[in-house]
Amino acid sequence: MTTSFFGAGSSFERNRRPPPPGPAAARAPSLSEVDFERSPFLVIWETTQACDLACVHCRAEARPERDRRELSTVEAKALMRRVRSFGRPLFVLTGGDPAKRPDLVELVAYGAELGLRMGLTPSGTPLVTPELIAELRSVGLSRLAVSLDGPTPAQHDGFRGVDGSYDWTLGMLKAAREVGLSTQVNTTVSRRTISDFEAMAKLVDGLGISLWSIFFLVPTGRARMEDLPSADEVERIFERMYELSAEVPFDIKSTAAPQYRRLIVQKQVEERREGSRSAAPSPMTAGVGFSLSDGVGRARGVNDGNGFLFVSHRGDLYPSGFLPLAAGNVRDQDIVNLYRDHEMFRTLRDPHRLKGKCGSCEFRSICGGSRARAWALTGDPLESDPLCTHVPARYRKRVERGEAEGVQAYFANRIPGWGHRAGSPPRKSAQLPVLPSAVLSRWDRSRRDGTDES
Ligand code: SF4
């Protein structure tokens, strides 16, 4: 879906000449040094829409056949060269199923030779054999990420729409382990799967992974608003993620829920006050596994269009795969210029442009809410993310002064059908500590100058 964000009259200069590679290309900065105004941490390319699965929530609305308008091998290599001029972002080949492309190994080898850190998210099908995994590892793949959405074959296969996907997925993880390839498991939290969380945590604990990425549903593609869990349910999952992160030997992160970083900081401030934590609070340092050994790492505050880019199979450039607002197309426009200069990307990176309680929030620089979920539910990517229990003190005061609507009325007035979800008042986060202003100003400063003091 290609949608203009600001329409005609945008200040974006379409034909500007791409600048020569700057110092970022000459020196690979540490991940925490990446200045998101200049470079993304993560670039995801949807290699194809083709996929043999039929997942109930599929973002890509995938189908078995490839689209003739996909980027060609030559175009994909040109894209990777331009991405390399950002520095060394993580470049992830996703889909659909990237294993449906016959040039997969060639593309991974090319990106690795350029110096990109290459990731791959194939679908759980028989297309990815142990031999293919070994070959991908040998040409420079840094990490293999697979989706596991249920703790049993019946639950996972029901979610993915094809019998056997669970076993194929576990087989891929085993094959990767055997050749020493780092792995990641992606798990979707929706109303349908949320009660399986503890069983999922037990399952992934035995898989030898580097990272468990927990994705909180965005109602785009085949996903529906009815599939969304409530903000309270999500907060309880965050709390379990935080507890687990101190126990398990791998990293745990949220995807499409930056408000988990808010909870991490609130917990750490609380622990510091109680004397059980000596280090300064930081959203980068939850748990024991935050420092990853495979060099892929994790950035400090990625959000849609802010440290994050998504290129569709036809070359359209989006802030993320769940925010399908096209800034341009990489076939005839420069990805570097688009990311740095396009009005939409600049706006998404500016926390002062946020609306509602996200706009009044003391955590907006490290969180900012999911811009994709705000857009999917309200049609405005700058609106508040409703899957967050936190109500900033500044927003409460605005409500008391009659300058803003109460939280439930705010969302009911902007999200069709939201009214029936009202009545779940802010719970735990209201009891968590207020963030010290010194910590906040440090993050604001590090965000502006591209350094990280955590
Ligand atoms: S109110 Fe918005 S910015 Fe603040 S923590 Fe929640 S989602 Fe993040």
C-alpha cells in the first residue's frame, strides 16, 4: 500500500544528488553511537511477498507466487551499496519468505562482503534445509530469526496456517546451532496467544537462542483490532519480560512496543531507590543478555522511521513494515536522502510532534509509543499509542485544567469501536517512580548528539 503522508507540497527535494559516503562509512561506529538523524540501526528489506504459509496476522498479506515487480538481484545489490553508505546497519532479509528467492545466497554473500551485518527471517517451511543454513552461514549470515507463536505444534501451526511449520522451525534452529549460527525467535503477542506466554518462555529457554523478540500486535494486514490485547495485559507481559530477563541467558526485547523501555527504566529507578541496583537506569540494560555476542547488538531506542527503515518488495520505502506510508521508492530515489531529509521521517524522529499523552510524556525520547499502532488505529501516526498504561503527570494536569480529554475519552474519540475497551484504568505503572529529571535530560542530550551514555 503506497500512501502519501504529507501530500503535494512536501518540502522533500526529490532530485538531490546523493552525498559521498561520509565518515560513518569509513569507520564502523559502535551501535550505541549511531545517530538516528543520520543513519538507521536496522534496515529491513521485504525480498518477496511470496510465502507458503497462511498466518492469521500476516502483515504482508503474503501469497504463494512471487510478484514480477519485486526488486531484481541487480536492484537489490544497488540498494545494499546505498545502505552501506549509512555505516554498518543491520540489514535483514524478510518476506513473505526470502527462501522463495533463488538468489538468496548470492544476496547474503554480497551484503556480507560489503560489510553489512546480515540477518534473515525465513518462514517455517521445508524450503530452508540444514544444507542451506550451513551455506548461508559460510557466506556471512550473522543471525537467523524464526517465528514461533505457540508452545505446541497445534498452537503454532494453527497460527501459521500450515501443519508441520512448528517442526520445520525447530529444525531450522537446530541446524543453525550445529553450524554455530546465532539465532533469534520472534513471538507475536495477541489476544489469541497471550495466555501461552509462560509456556512460550519455557520453550524458548531450551533453544540456545541469542534473542527473544516479542512482537506486540499492530492491526495491519490480516491482523484485526479484535486481536489486540488490552494495555493492562500488555503491562503484565512487560513485567514478566523484565523478570525473565534477569534469569535467562539470552536477550529479551519488545517489537512494536517501545513502552517496554519505559517499564525497564521505571523498574531500574525503583531498584536503585531500594538499593538493589548500583548502575544508572538505562533502557539498554535490562537483564543479563543485553550484550549480545554475535555482533548484531541492539540499539537504544529504535522506533518507526527513527533508527528503522523498511523497503517493500517493490522498493517502496516505509518507516516500518507496519507503517505503510511510502516516502518514495528506492528504484528512482536515494534511500539515504529519503531517510535523512524526507519530511515524514524527520517528523517521526521529533518527539515534540507527538500528540495526546505520548506528546506529554517524560519518556517520549526513549519510547514515543508505536507510531505504526497509532496510525493503524487512528489514521494519524503522531497520535498516542493506546497499548500503554502510563499516564504522564503532565497529561493528568492538562486533563485537570480542562486542556485535554481524559485518557479513555481520548481514545474512544479517535478509534472507531474503542469504547467497549474503556474501564481499564492505569494500574501498575502509576505506582512506579517518576523519572529523575537528570536522567531524562541526559537521554535527551544523547539523542540529539548521537552518543549514548547508558
Ligand atoms: S505514554 Fe506514550 S511515550 Fe509515554 S510511555 Fe506510554 S507509549 Fe511511551
